[in-house]
Amino acid sequence: MYTETQIISNSNDELVVNVGPQHPATHGVLHLVITLQGETIKKVEPHLGYIHRSIEKMCESLTYRQFIYASSRMDYLSAHINNHACALAVEKGMQIEVPQRAQYIRVIMDELTRIASHELWWGAMAMDLGAFTPFFYAFREREKITDIMEETCGARLTMNYMVPGGVMTDIHPDFQKKVKEFIELFKSKIDEYDELVTGNIIFQNRTKGVGYLSKADAISYGCTGAVARGSGVSCDIRKLYPYDIYDKVVFDEILETEGDSFARYMVRMREMRESVKIIEQLIDNIPEGEHQAKTKAVLKLPKGDFYTRVETARGELGVYIVSEGATTPYRIKFRSPGFSNLSALDQMARGGKIGDLMATMGTLDLVIPDIDR
Amino acid sequence: MTNEAIKEFVSNALPSATFDESGEFFTIQIEAVQWRPLARLLHSAPYNFDYLFCLTCVDWKTHFTNVYHLTSTDHRRAIVVKAKVDRNDPLIETVSDIWKTAEFHEREVFDLFGVRFKNHPDLRRLILTDDFEGYPLRKDFEDAVNMIKL
Amino acid sequence: MYSLHAITDSIQNWLSVRFSPLWVLIIESLIVIVLAIALFAVLGLVLVWLERKVAAHMQIRLGPNRLGPAGIFQTSADTLKLILKEGLTPDGADKLLFNFAPFIVMIVAMLALAPIAFANGFQIWDVNIGVLYVSAVSSLSVIGILIAGWASNNKYSLLGAMRSGAQIVSYELSAGLSILTIVVLTGSLQISDIVHAQQNGWWLFKGHIPVIIAFVIFLIAATAETNRAPFDLAEAESELTAGFHTEYSGMKFALFFLAEYINIFIVCAIGATLFLGGWMPFHIGDWTQFNHVMDYIPSSIWFFGKTFFLIFLIMWFRWTFPRLRVDQLLTLEWKYLLPISLFNLLLVTVIAIMNWHF
């Protein structure tokens, strides 16, 4: 991966620094080779693969019931939404009708996961900029969500709650009560987050005008999620290609047009409020009924290829299944949001300072297992 | 913008292209050498397929198929292009100058399938180490240590 | 008012009766050295513990709470661990300078302690240029940091050291200028004179708004000079992993760590002495009754109380604010703080000449 010239400084006063694979700001084992001139960044080159497990290859020998759980290990912060994408792909191929109750539960869980993921991002982002306290504030509320998850799904991080045709078990009797309690608490806490970080003058100086990504570039780099929406590209899958009951709930797609780190930050902050809105609409109206459709014991997708997409906390997750009619997929491709978003990092960081790189990387919300798969 | 219109539009430029409307997306099937002219055509007006949201490869044991999922952000319409690539000499032209995201995705496909992309600016292994031998997502890839046959 | 003069004088007399003047000097120096090192050790341990507790309570957690009451012995245990750890020296490092740098930083921190008045009549060296001496000596610590960064032969260290150099040299200016405002008002560089000048009220209250501005600037500059967040660019853990001390481990790292906290103590002690009256109790003009009551609180408590209040402020900054970027840091100093301090100094000079202060 290295050549001698990469390690030694170049002759024209340039300094090549390896950021990572063990570095506090890369949130995992991402390895960036950055070329510096003084403090100014000339080039950023990501090196991947430190946590590559070849999940796509593994899935080729897993059945359609099993492969869903491999996807929890990609973007572990929105494991539930990954599972959702896989379940949707199988349901689309098998044409399984999912009961209403399961759809409601799925969407509520998705939004809870989204809030949990954004909260962790918010804390980590502030930490990238040198403020430690927000991290603990974020975890305080995130813990409430993981408690709710634990009660219903039995797990806190990799929920594995989805099965083709619905959800694995019915919700816990306390679920609705706890979620409502959390929503009430969380509404006041978002304002606290805004007070602590968003309004801070140093924070605004560090993020405004930093890591600029134009709308055309965001499209060309295939960015999705908050990265693209921060540049004014409308790309919310929940709005554009609604799945489950997203077409029945009222919420706004958050768009900011500045394209800088602060815009991406604001998109996520406002998205949390939208998620709260979605949950509020659904939590009291979960219909009675089955939580799982009757499915055959062995699932076989018909021959053909199926592409489903969902909006994870990081952007569009695409699951592309090529089936030969067997019990296992012939080929699976996970189009992960982080991978495309990362490819735009070089464009965004060039010309900035080292500190800007961290601010930009923070707003990309990179989860390395999601990029490496 | 209907399937028929796209069909006519593509047929005019590439008479040998075949179409498949059975799946979810409208699919164009072409040979590897035809890909780059078609890509330029699709990216420009009137359809403006400016958003390459998925690029991958499928190993069919006899040949490879490079699958490109494209969307037009203006028309909100997705199509799929499947380019057939020779398995013995996998070579296809890059589109990384048309869609910048392709640079990364093509490196990944090169890394895991061994498909070479002509004129790619920086075609190196992205995920695996430089001295890794073989292409793990090919169907005939064997790894005695790490792979368990079920 | 309590005074420690009686104790120090009695030791002096007791020694001079029995020994020749040279021996008196040597013995007194030894006592001072022992006291200074003891103070260092205790201060280091207490400040690290305090920082962890303050941080914990701001971050809704408890902090160290296992070793001793409220975890007070946690830092001692950590120090023991650091002493026992192997002190690695990287292969490519300049061995002499690499091992020397932590000591420079430490010695500078120790030197700056000399003229500080800890209590009424308890001062190691009441030199007539006390304030000048402190600001001169404390700016030497940048040399230690630069040497550490350069000798480590590590790019992160080098970047951190260069940042630190630019930062300390810049902020030295506004720190110096805000100190000068008090010197102008007092008319003396001697610490004891400055403290006595605040007999009828602290400068912060006597000197109108310009002194308050100087105090705020001093606090900002002091935070920057001690390389603490939001100005901790020399370490900047999310950017440069650990900045100039990336390659240091064991006791050599502990020396940097200790020196950082001693430096915080020193700048806060200077701030407390100049603006908040040092060991001088809280006096209001000619309210003799009130002043007399205040005098019952020992002067050392006043001094440490004020110093730790300022230390708490600086810790509060650290656990609240994000870090500045390197160019913003320099912009803040050269475009805002320096012009303001210069103008402020002018105002204070006018106040001093016209005798408008209380």
C-alpha cells in the first residue's frame, strides 16, 4: 500500500501524513494518506479494507433468512434499517404481503434507530472538534433508546429483529409507554444540544464554509443522505420511493443548500426532529393483528435481480440481489452510503486545514464497517 | 419519458443493444466495448442520467456482467445497464470522468473481481493488500483457510 | 491579620545563631527545595484529580470514586503506574534532546514558582522584578515543547510543536500587555507591592472597566499559553493524536502532564495576585469593621481559594468549548486581542495618571 515516496516528504515542501488506521478522528480503522503543505491539505487518499469481512461473499452461502443478520454487521449504528432493507428485498422477490402491524413497528423502530445513530454522530462530531461533553450528553439519551430496543428485540446494537414477512416477535407491552416517555424527554434535550453546540460561536466558525461540496459534485459523487441533502440534492428514499408506511406519515425532507459542514450538521439535527414527528404519528395507532406474515419454511427467490433501497441514518442503502432461483442468493451487492460519501472526501477537504478535515469527516458520519463491508 | 422513448433513443445509437423490461428497472444489455459511448449518451441531454448509484459486477462463470444503476435527478427515473465483459480478459472502459463516484466503485470491482478499467486514473487495489493473489468475489475463488464450505 | 512572618523569621533567627551565613543560605535553600517539590507533587495530584472530577460532573458522571474517599488517591495510583512503565525512546529520535525536553518543561514550571506569594509573608523570592520574571520564564516552556516535537522524529509531534510555538509566542503578547495594566496602576513590578496595593480593594474592582477587560484577556491568553482547550492545538487529540508528546510514555509523559498542570496553577496564581489581590482578603475601602472580619480568614486560604476559582474557570472552558482552528487562533490574537489590549493599556495609563481609580 505504501511506496517509499509516500512515506518520505516530497521535495516540494510537502509532508505526507498517515491519518489512521488507528486515529481518534477516523472512528474506526479508516486510513487516510494526506499530503500537507504546512497545515494546508493538498490531497486526501483513503485506504480501505482494514475491517473488510467480505460480507457479500458470505451472503452467497447464507439462506434468505440468514443473510439478513449479516447486514447488521455493516453499519452497526443503523443495524435495524439495514435489516429492513434486506427483509424488503426478500419480500419484494417473494411478493410477501407484510401485515400492517409489522409495518408500523418496523417504521417506529427505524426512526428510533435513526435518532440513536444521529445522537452518536452528534457526540462524535463534537468530539472531532475538540468538545468532549456533548458525547456524554448524546449517550445519555441514546441509552434510553437502546433500553427500549433491548426490551423488545433482546439486543441493544445489532437488533436482528426483522424477518422476511414482518418482525420476529411482537413488541413488549411497555413499548408504547416507554417510547412516548422518551419522545417527551427527547424534545427538550434537542434544544439542549442546540444550546450546547449549534449556537456556539467556535463551533460555527469551525464548520461554516468548511468542506464545501457543490450540488453538481454531490450528484456526481453519488452522495446520499445528509451529505447530499446538505448540498441541496433531494434524495430522501423515504419520500422518493416510499416503503412500508412512509407514504402515510407526514414529514418533511430536510434540505440545506449551503453545502458546507454546517449545512450537513443542520440537516441531521433537523432530521432528528422529523423522526420524532414520525414516531408521534405512529405510536398511538399501531393496529392490532399479526406481527408476521405466514411464510414458507424455505424461502426461494425467483430468478432475476432485485434492487431495494432504504434510507439509513447515513443515506441510501441499496441491496442488489441476483437470484438463480436457489435457496441462497447468487450474488449480493450492498450499495453502502458511506462508500460513496467517502469518495467525495478528497474533493471536500482539499485546500482546507487539518482541523477542517476532521470537521468534514465528522459531518460525513463515516462508519467504517459500512464502507468496507 | 417512457421505456419506449429510451428504447428508441438507445437503439438509434446502438442497434445491437437488447432490452429487458421484466424486472423492476428498465434494463439495457450491451457489450463491454459499447459501454462508454452509451454512458456519454445517457449522461447528457435529454435524459441526464447524472447519478450513478450502484456499480457492481456479477460473475456468471462464463462471463462477467458489469451492472450500472443510473438515476436521473431531473426525471426521477432509474435504469440499469448491464455490460457483458469477457471473463478471460476482463476489460471495460472507465466512466470515472463521467460519474466521479465510479472511480471508487471501479477500484472495488477491480479489487474483488479483477475487471480492469481502461483509462482509470488510479487503478489499484482498494480493499485488499497489494500483494493479495486472486479475486475473492469470483465464483472459482478458493481460500482453504478462511472459507468454509457449507 | 495572620502572618507567617513570625514562623519564617524564627527559623531564620534560629539558624543564624547556630551557623555561618553561608550555611544558613544552604539550609534555607534545601528547605525551600523540599517544600517546592512537595508542593509540586501535591499540586499535580490534586489538580489532575480535580480536573477529572470537574469534567465528570459536567459530563453527568461521577469520575474516579474507587481509591480512597471520592477517588482522591486515584491520581497517586496512576502516577505509580506511569513511574513503573517503560520509558520508550523511538529509534529515529534524537536521544539526548528527546530525554531532555520533559525536564526543560518541568524546570521552567518550577522556576516560575519562585516569586509567587502563597500567603502573607510566605514567598520564596520577593524579587523586585517579580512580574517581569514570571512572564519571561513562563515563555521559555515553548522551547521544551519545540524540542520535544522536533526530537521525536514524528510528523504529528512536529506539527504540534510548530503550532504550539506559534501559539505561545503570539499569546505571550496579550498576556504581557494585560499584566502591564496592573503594573501601570501599581507602579511596581514587585509581587508584594502589587498585593499591598490592593489593601483597600482588589484591582478588578478598583480599576473600572479597563481592568475587567484586561482580566478577560488575561484569562484567554492564559488558557492559550497553557495549551488548554479551546486552544489545545498543540495536542489536538482528534487531529494530531497527541501532538508534541505523541511519542512520550511513562514518566517522561508524566512530566509533561505534570508541567501542564503546574503551569495552569502558576498562571492562575499570577491572575489571582494581579487582579484578585493575591493573599489579600476581600476588603472594601474604609469599611474597617467588615475588613477586620475578613482578616480572620487566613491569607493562604484567600490565595488558594482565588487560584482554584480561576483554575475551575479554565477547566470549565475546556469541558464546554470545541477547539479553534489554527488560523482562527492566530486571527483571534493578532486581529482582536492584541489591538484591544494595546488600546486598553492606553486607557489604564490615562486612569493611572489622572488618578481616577479608587
